Amino acid sequence: MSEFQRFLAKRLAISILLTLVAVSVIFVVLRLLPGSPFESLVTAGNLSQQQITEIRAMYGLDQPMWRQYLSYLQSILLFQFGYSILRSQPVWGVLAPRLVNTLILLVPALVTTAVLSSLLGMYVGWNRGSKLEKLSIIATTFLRSTPVFITGILFVIIFAYNLELVPAFGMRSISASPEGYVETFASLDFLHHYILPFTVSVLYYSGDFLLLARNGVVEKRGSEFLKLHRAKGLSEMQQLARAGRNSMLPILTYFALRLGMIFQGLILLEVVFGWPGIGRELVLAIQQQDYPLVQAAVFIMALAVIVANLVADVLYAYFDPTVSTSGGGAA
Amino acid sequence: MSLLDITDLTVTYSTDSGTVHAVNDVSFSIDEGVNYGLAGESGSGKSTLAEAVLGLLPSNGSVESGSIEFQGRDLTGLSERERRDVLWEDIAYIPQSAMDSLDPVMSTGAQIRQAIQTHRNVTDDKARARVRELFEIVGLDPDRIDDYPHEFSGGMRQRVTIAMALALEPDLIIADEPTTGLDVIVQDKIIDKILEIQDRMDSSLLLITHEIGVIAETCDELSILYGGKAMEQGSVDNVLVNPTNPYTMGLKNSFPEIEEGDQDPVSIPGSPPNLSESPSACVFKDRCPFATEECEASHPDLVDLPNRNHRSACHHVTKAAQMRRDATDPETWGIPDSHDESDRGEVLLETDGLEKYYEQSQPLLEQLRGNDPNYVRAVDGVSLRVRRSEILGIAGESGCGKSTLGETIALLKQPTGGEFVFDGEPYEHYADGNMREFRRKVQIIFQDPFDSLNPRQTVRQLVGEPLTIHDYRTEERERAIIETLEKVGLTPARKFLDQYPHQLSGGQRQRVAVAKALVLDPDFLICDEPASMLDVSLKVNLLNLLRELADTEDIGIVYISHDLASLVQVSDRLAIMYLGRVIEEGDVESIAAEPKHPYTTSLLAAAPEKDPTVDRDRVLLDGEPPDPVDLPSGCVFAPRCPKAEDECRESEPGLDTVRSGEHRAACYFPDGETPAADDLADDRSGTYGDPEFSSPASGDSASD
Ligand SMILES: Nc1ncnc2c1ncn2[C@@H]1O[C@H](COP(=O)(O)OP(=O)(O)OP(=O)(O)O)[C@@H](O)[C@H]1O
Ligand code: SF4
Ligand code: SF4
Ligand SMILES: [Mg+2]
């Protein structure tokens, strides 16, 4: 297994390097942006020049750039994101609940769609040329290519306004004031709010998985090894399972990558459904030039993508017996 | 009662361009314990027939009529479920292409276990034990049952499929070209293994192949298919010794035999029949030299020949003896007999100690440490000479460096050492700005001529392209193209000029590929396995064409192949390669008659014999060639050599170690020479190595 360990070490090193690059890019970009968060406060006459200098000192903004960079690196890599400038609250305290809200919506949606659409994709790939195949491809392609807020609005109009089955907006009803995650999520009220955005995101993600799985199976269908499986007396379903297993790799990889991107939230969806997720929070923070908040959010998102890439690589190497773990390939 | 009874089987495929009548009214039966052969050229319907028996026809194929009775049950009428129970339990299958017949993401052992557990209710442990046993039977290391297919070589994968076929001791094994694409030596070992096991288990075998020689050696009865029709069938001794059908005669003639090296192989000109309609005339009539009006009117029925297990479908069976005599004469088939030994001319190409090493990729850390990389010595000190009008054959197992040598002398790869002289000028001359001239004078024809033709270009464009590139004879372009087409036998040339590759038959396409190489009037031609994908008759056509070109156009040819029989046919001189070295070199006749190096002897002995009456000692050469990176000291062949002595392991024999005239070999104890003192004589004949398939060293933990 030492070859695998070497491979792992290499990938890990690459990931760490990428993280450093990403963190530095965030730092530079944010400093390059014109204006500062205090300007609006100053122009509003709420702060005196004296106070500003003090606050700047408190945030370390009076230090030379490289010192700022170093202390920035140190704290961000230790996950100490500091205080939100505008909310005077620890950044992590602002971000964590939003992130959890996003993940609790999108992770189950992604898992559900990955399983269901892939199975459906394999099935229609096996029964190539069937009506179901055409229908499912058209439907998922449509869902994939229309912006998610249009589907979202459509669903809201139908299910919330016309049928009045579910609420249109938010994560809990306005009257609810739950404490802590358990109380927030373990309730019927939450479920009621959850169903609609969940369904929309399931549909939104379904197309890619369906096509990946279908194409994989179609490609494998005429292969020699399936013929031998058939000759051995395997049933149709067992053969399909082998064809499916042989087309798993791209699906798995794609799943891992998608999982990384979920940390960015689905901004449009969060806006349409008034879901207090991380995507919405980031947009707000950028508007308000809340540096620490933006920094932290972007860092988390970048980190998630990098880790997901790493996981995808490792999964690939692990599940594909033929992949040479020592081989090169793009990082 | 016979085991398998096929009666009037007709199978068709429906395609966009109409129906393909792949198998037409074929009947035969296989008795218990009998080896049955099915031969015929590519497209004759062999695989289709096998797939029909197994119920594995693709979705566009269907059994139109006829019955397939297995142990009294009609297989065509079975439900999907019933058929699954018959498959593998009673009829097992060894597929045509072992390379991709195994599930890449499932360990080989698990695939065999799956076959067992689908049909038998046994525990995992028992099934595993059985798999180990099977691995042992087919000569694989039982400790490797958890390895994945890609960790095995082609020959080993084929053994895995054989192990799988044996798992449930079926009554019938259908083997579809189990050895095509493998080297002669591996092929021979595999066939030997199948026979040995099948003998022990007493099951029947349906062996499909286009190599008549393999059938002659292994089968009791056979059917010869052409255009989906059984042309001749019966016992192997009758059919192959005294064929009565012109097609069988042609097929047999086109199978080159090493002993008759100087006799031109006679091929069947023309291309396979059009299968878009069910046959109304004799399917073979377009290519048959004996065709008459009667043949036009109807396809002949199979008739029993008196007193023998022998049936033939030909309107003229009664004239079989006469036809047989005529069939050996190339002129009967419309092939001009052109065998005038022309004098060989001046030396065109000469290499001395030519080397091509590849650096092995190294881990990053090693590179940082600055360790010297390992080298794969693909070509290791090869000295050759090729004269004008001479064909030099280069033979060897896969991986011995043949292709690298070809590409290096074509200067497609830079030599890493040694001398190279072409047409009196050294390598440096060409590397120094004269490569264009070299590229015109030296042409190379690759493995698969079919793929190398752009389907969207006409023959005129295809053949004319090199002229444009090299600005050669551009003012008389059309003439150059027509001349070349005629040279390669595409006459009348005008007819072909505007055709696209898909409108040509396989043989014609291949000639276009050759024409592309010849249009620049090269002095030197390098052919790398140009015929490996072709069936016998197309192959023979190509060999004859090359021979003719060498004789009439004064060009030198290097022909690279693992197929020793074709090489013996076409070449003037042979060089046998092993692990990047030439280990024997000399005139074809003298090598074929008296091989000196033990490796050559085993290569020659591995080639199958088409005459069923000749008994041949099968060669079972041990193991596979050693790793070219980490070569043994001394003679590189020593680890597999049955005659290796201590002396062999001490220092490497040079090519001049044995020498008689032009014939040289690198061996201390050559074959065919009575050793002075040591008594090696009885080691010479018989089988090499372990008669049981030798398995790779497996240590003590082999059994559990
Ligand atoms: N799936 C298919 N659809 C349409 N035509 C087919 C199909 N498979 C085979 N054929 C045609 O059926 C005929 C018989 O093919 P088959 O594969 O049985 O030949 P074969 O004798 O096994 O040849 P080979 O020696 O090349 O394996 C050929 O003309 C081929 O083109
Ligand atoms: S029937 Fe006629 S065409 Fe057919 S094989 Fe016999 S002689 Fe030839
Ligand atoms: S030199 Fe020795 S080991 Fe090498 S081929 Fe001759 S007998 Fe065999
Ligand atoms: Mg076939």
C-alpha cells in the first residue's frame, strides 16, 4: 500500500499548496477593492476620525501589508476568523448557522438525486431507445438548463400560492423561535418549509447524474465482458448491475466535486425561497464590504472545493483497480 | 444420441441497410467427447453460429429458422430463465477476445466465483477453494485469484477465461478463436491446455478458428463455413487431407506451411460474398475457379460422399480429384506464377550495434536525489544488413522489440547508440537536414492498414497526398497515381480513382494503403505486422504482393511479424529477435530447416501443422520473457532455455558464436550439432520445460 500512501501524500501536498494560493488570492483581491467598510459609517457621521484610528488599530489595519498578511494567514488557517465588522459578532457565529442551513438543504438533496438519478440513468441506458429514456433525458436536460430560480418560482406559484400546500418563504414560520439546531430542524414546521426547496434542488442536480449514468451504461452495454457475464447465466438485473458498477467512477467523482461546491450554496435558490443559507449571506457581506465575513466565507468555500477534489482523486484511485496511483495526470 | 444437434439453422441480422444473412441453413452435430472445429474466413458466420447456440445474439440478430438441440432439448424454444440454467452449467464459453472479456473492476477470482455461485449453492469458502484449484489447473498462481484482469498478460487472461469455462465441468465448451491475437508460443500452450483439460473432463469442444492448422491438430470433425453456408464437413482426416470442395482447397492452400517455404502460398482472390440476400447461387461462385452455369443456378446441397464421414456442397464433387490437382497451381486462381529468384543487389541499409533505450519514468524523489534512471533496452545492439530486392523478416514474441526496431530504422525514433547507414549515408547525414529525402526513400506500413485510410478521401486523394507533401512528380500526378495503383494490382486503376475506402473490399483497401507507401517510389519499405488483422486469404495476397515488389521494383523490405509461417513464406533472410537482440540470423531455408538457437527451434515448433496426419511435438516453452529492465547476466534466454548450463549464465554468447556461412546464432550449445562431449542429444526432441503448464514461482504458500 506504500504506493497508495505516496500518491496520497502527493495529492495532499498539492491540496495544501492550492489552499495557500486561494487564501492569498482572497487577501489580495479584498485589499484591492476600493473603499473600506468604515467609510459608510464615517460619511453617516457616526464615527469620529479618532475612533476610526482606534478601530483600525484594533483590526490591525494600520500595520504594514506583509504583517497584515502574515497575521491574516495565521488566523485564517487556524479557523480564527475574527469579528464581523458590521455585526460586531464573531464571524464564525454568523457563518456557522448559515452554512448548516445550506448543508442541511443541499446535502440530502444531492445524495438523493445522485442515487435516484443514477439508478434511473442506468436503467434507461440499459433499455436504450425506450420512451422512458427519451422522456427522462428531455426532462432533466430542461431542468438543468433553466436557471434554478425559474423552476423555483414556478414551484412556488403552483404549490405555495395556488395549491397552498406548503409555505412559500423561509425556513421556519415567523412565529417560531427555536433554540439550537435540534429544535430548529426536528420539527414538522421545518419539514413543511423544507419540501419545496429540497425538491427543486433534487431536480436541479438530477440531469448530470442521469446523463453520466446513462452514457456509462450505454457505452458498456455492447462490451465483451458483459457478453461473458451473460453467457455465465447472470440475470438481466445482475448484468445491469455489473454495467452500472463499471460506470460508477465518473459518477462518484462528479458527486465528490459537487459536494465541494455545495458549500457555496445555491444563491438563486436561497434568494427565491428566502432560505437563510451561506450563499445569501455572502452576497450581503460583499455588498457591505464586511471583510472578515467575506474572507471567511470565501475561504470555507474554496477549502471545500479543494478537499472535494482531493476526495474525488482518492476515491477514483481507490475504486478503479486499473488507475496507476503513481501516475502523473493533472493535479 | 449426439450432444448438440444443429439443424437447418438460419440467422439474420437486421441493419439500417437491410438484412444480413449471416448463417444460412447450417446443420451439424457434435457427439459426446468429440472436438468439433468450425473454420472459415472472417465474416463467414462462425461467431454468429456460436452466439446463436449460446443465445447471446445481439438484439438485432435473430434465429430465423432451424433448431438447436442440446441433449434432446431445443435451445431456441427456451425461456430466458431456462436458458440461464443451461448456460455455463452445461455449455460454457471461451470468448473471442480475452483482452476485454473480463470485467475490469472485478477481481478475476470473484468473476469465476460468480459463475460458480450463480448455479450452485456453495459457500464463499468452498467457491474460493474451487477457484484456487482451477487456477492451478490452468497454470496460474493460485495466490493471484484476488488480482484484477489488468494485472495479467493477454495469455494469462485467456487462461482465466478457460478456468472459468471449466468451473462447473460443463458438457460442451464453445471456444471462439481462443488464441487469435496471441503469440504462437502462447497460442500453442493455450491450445494444449484446453485439450489436456477437456480430455480429462471428457467434455466436448466446439472450436472456432480461422486457422485450419489449429483444427487439424486438435479436432476430430469439422465444418468449413463460407458466406454462412457449410461448404464441407466431416472428419478432419478426410476433409483436410482430401478436400472435395474448391473453397476448402483454397483455404488450405492459403495457409502457409513452414516446410514448403519456397512454394508460393495460393490465396483465394476476391472478397467475401454479399450477405444481403439469402443465397440463390453457390455462395462461392464469384471466387471459384471451377464455377459453371450450374453453380449460378442454385447453391449446391451438402451431399454425403460414399463410405466416409465426409460431406461436401459443390455441384462438381465428382471432379474433386481433378480440382484438387488444379487448385495447387496458382494460375488456376488467376494468380500469375512469379517466382524467379532475382539477384539481390547492393546493400541498402546497414546497422551496427544499433541501440534504442527508453528511460523509465522515475518517482519524483528519485529524480531529486539524482539517481540514474533505469533503462528499458528495447533494441540492444542490433546489426543488420538489407540489400535491394531482398526481404528481411524479423520475428519474435510480443514485447521483444520488433516494432521499436522498425521505428528506429525508419528513424521515427532516434537511435540511442550504434551505427546506422542508409544508401551510403550515415544517420548524422539524415538527422542534419536531409530527413525529407529519407522520408521519401523509406516508407513504413503499420499494423492495421484499414485504420490508416481517411474515410472521407477518395483513392485519388489518398494516394496523391504523399506526392503533394513531398512535391514529387506533381506535374504528372495523375499518371503517378495510376501507375502505382496498377503496380499494387488495382486494375483498371481508373475505376478506383474516385471511390471512397468504404466502397472497397478489405483486400482492396489494404492495397490502397500499400499504394500510398509506394507512390513515392521508395527504395526501402518497412512493414510492421501489416497482416496481423487480416484473415488468411487477404494475408497471402499481401505477402505475394510484397514478394513481387521486392523482385520487380528492386526495393529492400523489412517485414516484421510474430507469425513465423508468413515470414518464412515471404522473406529471403530471417532475423530472430529475443529481448532486443538478434539471436539468430540467416537464410530462410537454412533457419527453417536447421534452426540453431533453442529459441528459434521452439518458435518453429509452435507453428501449427495443417496436415492432420502429421504428429508434431508441441512446444511448451517455460514462462514469459524476463523483465527487459532487469536482465539476467549471461545468455538472456537462459532462464527459459532447456539446455542452459552454467557457462550460459556466465557470459553472453555473441551472434558469431555459431556460424556456418551466412547462418549465425548466439548460443553455446546450438541445436542440430552433435555436441562433442556432453550427451545432450536426447534433450533435443520432445517437449520443452514442464509438461504441466509451468506456473510462475509461487513460493511455499501455494496451498492452504
Ligand atoms: N451485430 C451485427 N449486426 C449486423 N451484422 C452483423 C452483426 N454481427 C455480425 N454481423 C455480420 O454477420 C456476418 C458474420 O459475422 P461473424 O461475426 O459471425 O463472422 P466470423 O466468422 O465470426 O468472423 P471472424 O473470423 O472475423 O470472427 C458478417 O457479415 C458480419 O458483418
Ligand atoms: S458449386 Fe460451383 S461455384 Fe460452388 S464451389 Fe462448387 S464449383 Fe465452385
Ligand atoms: S547459450 Fe545456453 S542458455 Fe543461451 S540459448 Fe544457448 S544453450 Fe540456451
Ligand atoms: Mg468471430
